[in-house]
Amino acid sequence: MPQDAAPAGKTWRVVQWATGNVGSRALRMIIEHPRMDLVGLWVSSPEKVGKDAGALCGLGETGIKATSSLEEIVALDADCVLFMPQGTDWDALCALLASGKNVVTTRGDFHFPPLMDADRRARIEAACAAGGTSIYSTGSSPGFVTEALAIPLLSLQREHGLLTIDEYADVSSRNSPDMLFHIMGFAAPMAPFDQRRAEHLKGDFGSSLSQVAEAMGLPCDDIEAVGELSATRHDLQIAAGMVPAGTVGAMRTTITCKHGGRPVLRFRANWYVTADIEDDWDLRESGWRIVTEGDTPVKIDITFPVSEADYAAYTPGLTAHRPINAIPAVCAAAPGIRTTVELPQIVPIYG
């Protein structure tokens, strides 16, 4: 990080936007951060309006009360907004940026500006120009594993073959029947993969990988999204309920960026309730595996060394913490839509 991005003694005034699972973790970390001051909190739930920010994340009183008013947030004196809602409110974003507030978001709309809708991109860039502000999308995946970690691994080679990122998520311990069975489709009869699921991931991960491909001189001319299902071999009891033999036990979505018809970057999301499935997908514990193929190939396995009992409390930090650590660099950046390739390395501030 450049010296002027985090000058000694500087404090950043931050607004937290949304308090879902990840947003609540971010809120707590901002309150506890040694060099950041929480100055505002936006919430979508009427029952949270008026409550103290500390009460919404398990801390003591802060004096900052939650609001659902965009106008109140726009009127605040703040350096940055941590924008973490379930959907992207383009009007709100433009208002925040135009009011002089930089934005760091977990929304995946801004990883690679050339793939954005042209009208939306123009609106965001105009708002950044008006406010002298910047906006940056990041998180754990996409973000950290597809960009921040992929880039230094690729820097070890001069001839590139294929970069493959496998993400593994064992969801058997999640006691969320509606999410696992009705939304995701585990324990359902085997059927063709719903391509809409693949297209959804294609937007975020395809743009993130495209950013890296463009930077290394192999721009993507095609992004392919393919989904697969595999059945569990045996009846299985998981936290959410029963998964009968022969029903969906694992699903895999592959996003591939191609240059000149050749795959150059690939992301595979492997989600499963059991590794005992009919297909050989080499499933392993939750985490990531990154493999580079070229003249200096490497393979890295990343796992999460926490107990099953602590896992639910652990995972929000994977997504929430990198955006917080990015605030100084984004506030110091030139106005506009910024990317990992352009920004300095994100260095956390602990003291």
C-alpha cells in the first residue's frame, strides 16, 4: 500500500450499509477497528430502525442509531460506505458516490467494468466524477481467491497454461432445510442442472476472472458456464434432514474464461452434503485448491482450521474483512470504478 494511502494517525469515517450475516460482522469490526470510526448505519428492516449499532452486532452502546433513510446517510460526513445489501440499489449507490463517499462493496457488479451494463456503468462513473470518489468490489470469493491470490501465483511463470480454482463447500452441518432442500436443491430427484444457477455465478466470477485475463494480456473472448449434479450413494442424515440415496448430494458449477478458444482461467464451485457421490469429483474439506499450469506450475490447498461448532461464526469474516481492509486504499484511489489489478496490495491495519 502506498505510504499516502494509510498515513500515520489517520482515521477513516465509515458508514455500514446493511446488517445481514456479513454486514453484521463488518459492523462489529468497524466499531472495534483502531483507526476507523462508525458514523452511520443503514438497515432495511423496519424493526432495526432506531436501534443502536452496537446492539445490532453484540457490542455496547455506540451512540450511532440505525436508519433506513438514504437521505440521512447522504447527509453524513463520511469517507467510505461499506455497501453489503442482498441486491444492488443503483440509485442509492449513485447518490452515495456523488455525495463524496467512496464505496467498498461485496456486490459483484464492479469486478470488470467492460462487462457491466453500459448505461449502469456510465451512471456510476458520472457519480464518481461528481463526488471525486471511487467504488471497489471485493470479498473472499470472488475477490480474494480469484484476484488477490491468483495474481501473485501467476507472477511465478512466463508461459501460461490454465489457472484452475476449486472452491469446496461442505454444507452438511448447516441446519437450514429451506436453503439446502428448497433453494439449492439437495435431496431432490436427479434431473438436468438448472442453467440459471450457472448463469448467476457466471456474472460475478466471469467478470472477476476476466479482469485478471485482461491484465495478463489474454483477454476473454468467451465465458462458459456449465453445471453438474451428482447423486449420493447412500441414505444420509445431515443437520437439515434426510438425503435419500440416489438424490442430489453434490453440485458443481464451472466458469471458464477462454482466449482464442483456449481455456485460460477456470473457477469451479463444488457444493455438497457428502463426498460419497456417484461421480469422481475429488471432493475434500471446505476451502480452496488453486492449480496453475504453465512453465512453473504450483498447487495450493487452503482449508479453514476451525471446529464444526465454530464454523458458522467463522465464515462471515472471510467475506467481511477484506472490504474493511481495502477502505484506506480505495479512499486514496483516483475517482472511478477501481479493480484489484489497479489498487495496491490490500494491507490490514491492526494498530
